Amino acid sequence: MQIQNLNRNVNLLEIANRTNNVPETQKAAQSFKDSLSGELKRTDGVQVSRHARSRLFSRGIELSDDKLTQLSQAIDRAAAKGSRETLILDNDAAYVASVENRTIITAFGRDNLRDGVVTSIDSAIIL
């Protein structure tokens, strides 16, 4: 942010960094940013692709901490068997995961599974 001071521009961030006096509002904003970033990364080692997030939202599927732990353990089991892409089935939904990337690629609700065909997988895990 720059402020026009009759004669010259002043860069407030540069001044704050030079004097090591970071304004309280900036500390709070940085703390919130760090907290949010930490929460978003806390997925038990399982990433969720943009496509999968879209499918989860549109199909009303929620991923709780317990579900993420179960998905992580399922991916571990698939990796132990040498799988590359796996279908993970539970009572409410199905997830296709890239084992190597530890990423959920897409998700299906129970209703979507009845008429669908799942391709490009080499294993299936039932939770």
C-alpha cells in the first residue's frame, strides 16, 4: 500500500519490515492466513482434485476427518498391493483415487453408482 505524502510516495510495508514493527492488523491477517492454510492442508495425506471437489459439492457428499482417515488407509492398502488407480466404496459414496499421487480424482453418490460404469481403475476397496 502506498500513501501520497505531498512530496513522495511512502511504502508502508517496506517501513514496517525495515523497523521490524509489524502492525497488529497485519499480524492478525498473517495468523489467520497461516491457520486457514494449515487447515486446508490437513487432509491425512490425501489430496482432493478440483474436479473431485466440484463433484463432492454438486452431489452433496461431505468429507469428514474420519472419512479422510479411512480414504488415506484405503489408499495405503491399495499401494501395498501395487495398485495405480483404485475405486473406494463405502455405504454412501464411491471415490476414484490416484494411489501414486494420493489424490481423490472424482466421487460418486450412491444414486450415481447404480447407472454408472467406472473405468480406468485396477483395484477396488470396500470400506
